[in-house]
Amino acid sequence: MTKADQKFIKQLQQKKYRKLHKAFVVEGLKSISDFLKAGFTPLHIYSTTILDEQLYSDFERITNRELRQISFLKHPHNALAVFKMKPVAGKITSADFILALDNLQDPGNLGTIIRTADWFGIRQIVCSKDTVDCYNPKVVQATMGALANVSVIYTDLAVFLQETAKPVYGTFLQGDNIYKTVFPAQAVVVIGNEGNGIRPEIESLISRQITIPKSSSAMAESLNASVAAAVVMNEFFRQKF
């Protein structure tokens, strides 16, 4: 591994370089394998162990010290790969359920939401343009490989909500009880920012406000955004099936 390789990988920690090179980092053999199976093209694969060359073509054996130098993790796994980004689909899916994210900022939240979406078979998530980058290394790590199966589209969320024919639901602290809400066959559900919730300009485009009721003895002021998204996805698909 050359100094130039190390510098290139370190640059991919920043969004501007990921965008420039159209590349991102994946760590851990399982996640690397998931991206390979999903058809992503590897630019480099580095491993501290010998890999099956039929599965991991053109990998480079490196030392644990070298892996620590290029890894974004405090405790690196035994492999790291750089993949080319796939072209983003220009058209938003017509799937029955669309999850829309308004200005989510926490990489762990987005990663967990992507992983949960994959579990429920959701293949596309719509995000406002200021939502955290799905190729952020912390997001990729939190998805545990699920990003290979879920397309994340960044768009003008207000325009999308204005143009969709589906009813638009939004999660709020006050609203209709989600467990007493009968979801239609198709719907868009908006999850808001971790600290500020859904912005007023997006709120005005929402057909119905829903809430996840809390226990009368609960001390927490709100649910984590990824937990709220998981509850909403679960309830929609529970009713569907």
C-alpha cells in the first residue's frame, strides 16, 4: 500500500472527496461481501488475512498496522474496501410505502433506518438535500451492509411532497395515535430532524399528523428518530400483512 493510497482513503472521510471521486469506504468482510453481491464495483480491497480470490478479486494483503492507519474505526475489522458509487436512480419509486427523511443529521440514525428499511423490504428512501450523506463512513458502518440493498435519493423534499399522489403522514409529539390509525394501501411517512422535528414548510404539506403514544410514567421527551422510523415501518407492514 502506497502513501498515495492511504491519502486517498483518508480523503474519503469527507463528503467533498467522496463526491469528487464518486467513491466510498466499506469496512468488514461481511459488509464488503454484501456490496459485491449487490453489484457494486470495488476499486481496492485490503485485508489482513488471505481471501478467496474467486470472491475477492485483486485484493491486497496488508498488515494490522496498515489497516489501523487507513481505518475509520477505533477497533478496525480485518478488511477495508473502496467502492465506486452506483448512479442514483433519477425516478422515485412508486412503492406502496415511502419513507421520507427531513434534515436528519445523525449518521447512526440514518444507518439504522437504512438497515431497518432493508429488513422490511423497502428499497428506496427519499431524503431532503440537507440530510446526512448516506456514504458517510459512520452511516455505512451502521447499515451493516444494508446500504447495498437500499437506494437513498436526495431531492427537494417539499417539491416531492407537493407532487406525490400518496397521502402524506408525519411523525409529531402530538397527533393521531399510530396504533389507532388505519394506514391506506399506499402512503408517504415523514420523519423529522432529531432535535427540531419536521420543519414548518414540510409540516404544511402533511395530510395527517401521527404520534407514537408514550406511557404516562415515561420521563423521555421524545423517541430517537431511528426508533420512531422503525415503529412506523413496523406498524404499516403489520397492518398490510
